[in-house]
Amino acid sequence: MEAERLPKSAPQFDDHTTRIGPAAAESDPGSMREIAAAILRSAQRHWMLFWQYFAQYAKVQVGYRGDFLISLFTSFAATVFALGFVIVLFQKNQLRD
């Protein structure tokens, strides 16, 4: 019987193992709601952290007005040129078809 025992590093499972997926939804819809709520809370927390970081970044950038305006113009121009390139590229491909 001793040879059948699992090593201590192997995961031990019992009847209370959390299942995720369609089987869990059929057996316990409350657990899927809890998982969805936890994911939503996590997403909200990450969004707030991102927003706070962006607000601090914007404050620092506005502190150097000249650099900020040049950076803003450069970023805007790069976006316009990239979008223009994609439009031209797709128009060229349509002519070949």
C-alpha cells in the first residue's frame, strides 16, 4: 500500500475541487457569478491604477509645456501617417483583385 501513495509535491484533490467551465455552470451557477464578479473587480482595479498612472504622467508632461506640445504634435502626425499608409496599402490591394 505504501507504493501507491503520491509524493508530497503532487497536488492533492478532494471532492471540493473548484471546477471552471460549462460543467461548473451546470452544477453551481453561483460559483460562475462569483468568478465573474472577481474578474470584474480585478479589471476595475487595474483600470483605476492605469488611470491614476496616466493622470500623473500627463501632469509631468504638462509641466514641460514646450516639450509636451512638440511630443503631442509628433505623436498625432505619426498616427495620421500610419493610418494613411494603411489606407493606401488596402486601396492598392483592391486594385489587384
